[in-house]
Amino acid sequence: MSTVPESSHPGRWWEPLDDGRVRCCLCPRDCKLSEGQRGFCFVRRNEGGKLVLTTYGRSSGFCIDPIEKKPLNHFLPGTSILSFGTAGCNLGCRFCQNWDISKSREMDRLMDRATPEAIARAARQHGCRSVAFTYNDPVIFAEYALDIAAACRDLGIHPVAVTAGYISDAARPEFYAGMDAANVDLKAFTEDFYRRIAFGALQPVLDTLLYLKHETNVWFEITTLLIPEANDSDAELHAECEWIAEHLGPDVPLHFTAFHPDFKMTDRPHTPASTLRRARRIALEKGLHHVYTGNVHDAEGGSTWCPGCGALLIERDWYELGRWNLDGNACARCGQAIAGHFEAKPGTWGARRQPVRLSASA
């Protein structure tokens, strides 16, 4: 494999220190870096006394997905989304399902190169309504993500962040000002889990969720991957759902998804479907209106139901949409308003997954 030189792009959200190091202010880690040293994320580096992003303009690959795969069930259902990621991550989750990308230390993996404008044009060319920053966390390549987001908006394409929400107070406003929608991965609801298993902290993620709800117009949904005997107890599920209901309200969609053994947690079994259904039942009992199950075949848990009359609004079988009983943003039967961004008819992309190659000249 041929070597592709790193692309050093000026970083934002940093400050010089008196001892010659630089302090990265992008995420709660506050990495203090000597000359040539990289942060925990691996992609931000002190270069000549300045912070640079080493993965600007480079990707681990592009693919067109159904937007429900992000997962976003209340943002233009049935439409396609151009998805891509880079390398590295600012968390250290032992269970990472995309560890070959997020934990990559091999820059040769990043062989697809594209300018922000090329990505926006490719999305329009392929009929995608949105572009997703996903596979690894877009917070760590925020400069690239925001430039792409601006190019997308110029063409009427929606920027979407699929993120763990692990971002600093200083960077949060600018980052989310560039996004139209987000799925935030709430990995658990205890500081102990975040410290031991994700190598981070819970509170900054809660701060992100509060910020999104109360300070922005970004449409957002939440995902919790349930890991057997790690974050799936009734007590923890009750606490998470109560917090969401109290602080974010009942209309924020919540997705419970199934874990499969991977990376450094191969000693745990797959999450039983019964665990996801139990979690969904708890969330509904706490008053949440839209609760979903994922990574399992569960038509009831995958579909959207009216919180007013109980009618089926959007039928889903995996990523395939069936019956559609919305009238604008309301239940066609009882008129109950349904939170989200819906169109008169659903998209028709279905469950297809289509790899796409881009280049800087695309």
C-alpha cells in the first residue's frame, strides 16, 4: 500500500502554554502536548508550537446508508445519507463496534481524499438529503466537519453528527451551530462505566444533551448500546429514562441497541432481544414517547407509534419502511403532533448500503 502524506490543517480550540506545550481545548481531556506529540485522539498534534489536525481532507471511506441506520427515525425517514469517517477517537471504549476505524493508528487507512465541496456535490449527485459524520467521532475532526457542513448547506444538504457528545464547553456552540441533526451516543448512565469502560466522563455528555435541547434547534436523538451486566440493570435504566424525561422532555427519541462482542469486550454475550424490550418498556413507563430497539429484528420496537391514540405511524422492518400514517407532522388518525422533521411522503431508499469513491477533484 502506498503511503499518503498526512494533511496538517490549522486547528481551532487551543492555546499556547508557558512551557512551550499547547493545550487542546476541543474536548474535556484538555490534552497538553509537547512538540510533535499527539493527543489521546491521535489525530491532533503539536506542530511547531501550534495545534494541527492531521486528517483534514481524508476519509476511511464513503457509503450511502438509510438515515435510520445512524439511527435517526424522526429526521426525513426513508431518505439516503452519505456517510463517512476519518480515524481516531477521544474516548477509549473497550466495546467499540467500529474499533478498526476509531482506534486506528495507521494513517494509510485514510485513502479517500475529498474537499468539503466535493463531498457536498457527491451527496447531491447521488440524491442524498444529508451527509453524516460517523464511524468515528466528528468532534475530533471538527474543523473538517464544519467546513463540509457549510458546503453542504450551500447545496441544501443537511449536515448530521453521529457523536458521543464528548466535547468541551468552549467548542460545543460552534460545532453544533454547523449541524442540522445529531445522534448522541449516551453510553451508560454512571460515571463508573464511563471511567472504567469508556475512559471518559458522563457529565460532559449530559451537558451536551442539555445544550442541544435548550440552546439549539438541532434535531437530536439518543442511542444507548446495552451491554450485558455492564449498563443494562433496571436501576440504571430507570435513572437514565427519568433524567431524559425530566431534563429533555418526552419527545426526544431514545434508541436501545444490541451489543455484540468486539474489540476488548469479547467475553460478554450478545444482548438478548428481551433486554432491549425490557429497556423500551421501562422508558415508555417513564413517559418517553418514542423509544426504539435496534440491531435486532423487532417490528414493534422499530416502528413509530402515536403517543396520543397509539396508532402505528411509521412501520419499520429493519431499515425498510412500510405503512405511513402521518399527515405532515401529526398523527393522521387523532391529530397528535409528532416531534421530528417529516415530509408528505417517506423516502424510498430502503435498506441499501452503497459504497462510493470520492476524490479531491470530484
